[in-house]
Amino acid sequence: MSDDTHPFSEEEALYAAVTTTRRSVAIPLADDDFTTGGLDHESYVNPWTVTSVRHADIRTEAVAREAAGYLGVQ
């Protein structure tokens, strides 16, 4: 949800939970809501699950290793 105009964008960003469960207050996502990529299934944002995450707290290497293991990639 963040871009370079947000304060501290080089240190942290805002994230919201995405789900495939339709709820009356969930916001539907469309293809034009994404600047790159997208989702394969009809998806919604839960506006009550927004959080700020520091970039340093995102463990991309660990997540990539675990995902590769589940997929059988060495």
C-alpha cells in the first residue's frame, strides 16, 4: 500500500491482508489495482488488517528457501 511518497518509505511500508473470502466490508481487488503482477483468484482486502512492517524485518531469503523446499527445488 506504500510508495515513495509515504514518510519513511525507505525503512518501512504498510501492508494489508488479502483473502479469497468475500465479506461485506472487504474491498474487491481488480487487475488495475496492481502496478505489476496480480492474483489468479478473485481476491479482497480486509481493511481492518493493515500493519506497518519494517523492511529489515522481512526475511525474504528464509521465505524463499522454505518455499523452494516445499516445491522440491534444490
